[in-house]
Amino acid sequence: MGTEEVKCRICGAEFGELCRNPGGCGTPFPIRQSFNDAPKLPALDTQVGGSHYKDMAIQPMTYSMANGLDACQHTIVKYVSRFRSKNGIEDLEKARHCLDLLIEFERGKA
């Protein structure tokens, strides 16, 4: 399957190209993969400190890598995915904090 053809909603640049956003970030878009092409690494079979990721049908790291998420997006997915089996409301508050950071980063690009 390989990568999907996805374009920037703002400038029309395709993933893998430099952004043509008027903000001029010039950052290459991450490459997205189909889930079937996502990494199936032996390290994903090991979890240090619990099983809240290992017990999931799709681990947040695999989902994030397959979808080319940045650090803020990945962290939000991670906290929301695990909150019921790890730190409860605290993890949702951490996710909200990361979402606030992402919003500020994105506004700074505009």
C-alpha cells in the first residue's frame, strides 16, 4: 500500500514536500503510512511499567507513527488512550495541557 497522497489544506503541498504555507514554516510534512505498513517492531512487545499500552489493539506509538503525528499530537493520543487504565482524570488533564500547547504552536505559525 505505501504512503497515502495527502495535501496540505492551506497551501496544497503534498506530504513529503516543503510547506508552501504563507507563514513560511518550510517544514516537510510527515509521511503517512497505511496501518498495514506500520512498524511491527519487537520493542512494541515490551512495556516497562505496566501493560496499559501492550493490552491495546493498536498501541498509541503504532497509530502515531502510521499517521505521521508530531510530538504534541502523539502525546495527546497517548494520554487519552490510557487514562482509564492508568492515571484517570490526571491523564485527561495532561492531554488538555498538550492540546493547549499544540494550539499555541499552531497559532504561532499563522
